[in-house]
Amino acid sequence: MLRFTLERLVGMVVTMALVSVMVFLIMELPPGDYADRYAFRKYSGTGVNVTEADIQAIRVDLGLDKPLVFRYFDWIGGIVLHGDFGQAFAFETSVLKVIGDKIWLTLGILFSTLIVTYMVSIPIGIYAAVRRASVADYGLTVFSYLGLALPNFLLALILLYFANKWFGADIGGLFSADYKDAPWSFAKAWDLFKHLWLPAFVLAWSAVAYQLQTVRATMSDEINKLAVTAARARGVPETKLLIKYPARLAINPVVSTIGFDVNRIFSELPIVAVVLGLTELGELLLRAYLDLDMYVAGAILLLLTFMIVFMNFISDLLLAWLDPRIKLGASS
Amino acid sequence: MTSVVNDDLKNGSESELTEDQKRLLKYYSASQWTLIWWRFRRHRTAMIAASLLIVMALFGIFAEFVAPYGPTSRNTKYLDGAPQIPQFCDQNGCSMRPFIHGVSTKRDPVTLRAISVPDTNKRVYIEMCLEGEKTELLGFIPIKTHLFGLQDPKAKLHIWGTDDLGRDMFSRTIYATRTSLSIGVMGVFISFVLALIIGGTAGYFGGRTDMVIQRVTEVIRVVPIIPLYMGLAAAMPKEWSTTQIYFAMTLILGLFGWPTLARRIRSQLLSIRNEDYVVAARLAGAKPSRIIGQHMLPSFTSFIIVDLVISFPYMILSETALSFVGLGLRPPTVSWGVLLQQAQSIRVIEQTPWLFIPAVFVVVAVLAFTVIGDGLRDAADPYAEAK
């Protein structure tokens, strides 16, 4: 197990190193550089005449005149060694301050979405496989098509519309108006909890559709295995039998795609955030892109990817623990 | 089917060819593609989806003919106007021809703003294939005829209402269909070519080449795709023309859409690279590109087609999502995402729900592609018949 864990850890570091290069290149893509945008942002409309020399001074000051490779190592070195993600010019403070507790909000949304996804997809998927051609089974087929076809942000819009029409309530956002700028307290956490269900449900939408199909397919395969028939012949009660043999294995593909689900959730987060008025990393990322605040954007992209890679790692470990065959296959 | 086949083979050796046997002969001499088509044709939902999609594509291709007005032409007398549903009857009796009611402008008694109200005493008849605005079909064939329009050239028909600038939603949606579907096609095409090159190289050569390519593929698969697209889209210079942005968008979608397909091609190639016929071709001195193209790919073309069809929805949804938040295509280009940008808040949906119509197109297109993909997958499975 130790060797397996170490192998996966090394793989994770290599992947993250490559990802960081790609993220850095994306940060460098927009025309002009940080110094241009900084000068423009700071002095536009103030009447101060900014010369090319001033911009050049900012550039030298920030080390932006160095070649690309050096700048990359400056950037990644700052992150790895000092946890310094650079400067966010739109806010005139460090990126870390801007991102701040939004990381926790994002994790909160992520985990509540994952919980909703698995609480819904695993039991219903198993039920549909056991009761083939039942109402649940057909409903599932229709739902899984819809889940793939109706994008989350449109679903969010529709839900907001009906909530407004029927209850006259604005159910968007992560906090009530009273708690928006209040310091953290138990009441604020409770308020957040009350608002989390909607984004969790919306973001879980397509993940559920996908996982339902996976669980149902695996369960249907497993249910016809000889081990199940043998157990049934021994007189094992049906419920116990289902949980002990096929259901246990039907969870494996779900566990192995946790990273994939996290990826999907983060992919949809920035768009859903616009509609639901969320204020976490996704929304900040979108704003950073629109303002071309590339240090913020790069930091968020890197963090989101890191969370995905980390969840992949966790899912690998979980899977090796659930299904020892995988561990053996990897080390041989 | 199988039982019919066996029975007929047993009985039919001495007598003349019966109807069933003729069918059998046709069945056994049919090519792989004919068989796939026959199986696909039996899949009713997939056939419906395919026809829907064909209609949609035709509407998009001949947008200039189908849409009564241009995507940006305005009717300043009918801003935020409700859909005018063609009717046959009203309080003055019925008519054989569909008509809509004329529009007259009145002042809102409270806000004193000019509002448009239908004039139920005035009928304007709808006609098919009549002359209207001058446009150029496909951008180069000048035409004046449109699929439908109003008899009275001064009145305008808005069957799906208008937006806040008085632009016809039906026309805009039809033009948007062209943009969105074509971006999907181009994106899928670019990612297909890339997948072929990258997956082909990895699968054919294997070993260290394969390992390096797998690493890179892994990196692209692990980064959340929409935020990645957003980053690339944000980098497009603001002064770019709409055409440049359009092509940049197809490129962006295509550039990162290949990993799934590349993996499929790679694993298929890996599994057959040591087959005798491949080794024979290699010994005969054929170049790798020829061996892959001529000898290996044909064995799983049908799977590739299925994967291509299934990857359409992702392209369409990505484009819609990006344009929706203002990072993709920009007005005056119209795509489904650009149109939905107007319908971002609940207030808009409440007051002018018809602005949400493009969403129906997105859902229908994505559903259709998914259903067709499933149908094709079943049809392409050579063992489906035996089941």
C-alpha cells in the first residue's frame, strides 16, 4: 500500500508541474502584460501622463522584463516556497487576500454537491437495476438524457424563475443580505447551509445523470453473476445479498470517477455562479478573466486543478482499498 | 431475425427463391454500412432525432430564406413584443388563411411609455414564399423570396416575439442555429484531426512515445475544461473582428476537445498493432501514416463516428456557456449563447419569456445528438443482431 501511495503521489506532482506550465502559458496569452494593464488601470482618468519609461520601470520593478522561463520559475517558486500567488491589480492587494476564504466556500459547495450526487445516484441507480423496466427505471432513462441535455445554468435560470413565481422568493446567492458582510459566526454558517442546497442541486444535476447510468449498468452486470445466484440458493435474504455482492461492486466505478465529477463540477461552477449569484472561486475566476487579471485567474485555475488532482489521488487510494486487485495490478 | 434466417436456409435449398429468401440474400450480401443503416433505421427515437437535426441544420444553412428578416434588422414599433401566434379564428369569424392581428401603438396610462397593443379588428394575412427583404443566400446568392411573411409589406411578423431592440427572435434564432451548429462541426473536425494524429502516434508507436503523450493528455483532461476555454477566450484581443473571434472560438474548442477521442484511437490501435495484416504491411515497407489510414482505421471507423457524434453536444454546450457569460462570441454575431445572454436574469424571463426560446434549441440539439449517438452505437455493434 505504501509503495502504491508513493507512486500515485509522484504521479500527482508530475501532473501538477505540467499543469502549472500550461496555466502559466495561458496567463501570458492576453496581449500586453501586467505592467501595461496595471498602469492603464491605475492612471487612466486621473490625468497623469504615463510614459513608456514609467511602464518600463514597473516592468523592471516586478521582474517582468526577464525571459519567459525565468518568469515562470519566479511565479511557481513564489507559490511553492512562500504561498505567494502574485498581485491582483484589480484589487490592489495580493492574490492570496482576494482568494482568501473563498477557497472554503468553494470546498463547501464542492462537497455538498458531491454528497447530493452520491446520495441520489447510488441508491436510485441500484434500485433501477434491481427493478428493471419499472417506473423508476424508465424515469431514470428520461432523466439521464435530460441531465445531459439541459445545461446547469439553464436549469438554474428555470429554478430561479419558478421559485420567484411560486414563492416570490429570490433563492439565489450564498448568504442572506443580513449575513453577507458579517464576520463568521455560527448563525452565518447556518445561513450558508440554508443556501447551499440550490447550487448543490444544480451542480449535481449532470453528475447525477451520468453516475446513475454508471451505477445502473454495473449493477445490472453484477446482479447476474454466479456469486449472486449461489448466495440466493443458500437462502441469503434478498436485501442483504444485494448489499453484500453486487452493490458493493457497483460502487467501484463511482469511486474511480470522483476526480472526473469534481472536474465536471468545477467546469460548470463559473457559469452557474453567474446565474445564481454565488461568490466563490468560480465567480471570481470569471471576473478575473473579464478584467484580464491574470495572476488571480492563474492562481484559481491552478487551485481548482490541484483540488481535482488531489481528489483523483484520494479516489485511487479509496479504490485500491475497496478493490485489492487494482493495487496488485499497479505494482506488478 | 436470426431464427427467420435459419429456418429459411433449411427449407429454401430446392424451390425457387421466395420473398424471404430474396431478403436473406440481400441481407448476407449487404455491406457493413448498409447493415448499420438498416439497424439504425429500426431505432425509432434515433430516426426522429436525426430528422429533427436535419431540419434544424437545413434551417441553419438556408437561414436567409427561412428567416423573414435579417438577424439585426429592427422593428422599432414592436420592442420587447410578445410572440404573434398565427390564428385562423377571432371574434370576427374564421378564415381559411392564417392571420395575425395588426399592431397599434398606445401610451401606457401609468408610465406614459409607448407600448404596442394588438389591434383585434385589423387582420394581416400570412403568406408562404413571398418577396421581402433583400438578402444573399449562403452569403453570395441574392434572393428576395422568404419562406413566409406578411401580405402587407408595411407590417412585420414576429412569431416568436422581439427583443428589447425590436429584433425578430425567430430570425435571430434561425441565424444563431447556423452559427452554433457550424461551430460544433468545425470544433469536432479540428479535434478529430488532432485526435487522429496524437492518438495515432501514441497507439502505433507505443512505448516511450505513448508514455509521454499519455502524460500530456492526462494534463489536459485534469484541468476543468470550461475555465480553461474561458482563459483562452479571454485572451482574444478586444479589437478582433467578429469573423476572427468566430474562427478563434472553433480553434479553441477544437484544440482541447481531442483527448477522449485520442484515447479511443490509441487503445484500438494498441490492440491491433501486432495483428498479422499490420505486421505484413509494415514488412512490405508501408509508411506508418499509410498503415494507420489504410489498414488499421477501417476496422473501427464506426466507433470513431459514434464518438464524433457524441462529442458534438460538448462543443455546442461549451460554446453556449462561454457566449452566455460574455467570453465567447460577441454581438452582432448571433449564436444560441449570445441570444441567451439577454435572458440572464429572472426579471427578463418573467417579462419577456420568449427570449428563452433559444434554450429550447440548445436542449433539442444536444438531446438529438445524444440519442443519435446511442442509436448509432447500437447499430454499429456487429453482435447486436445476435442478442
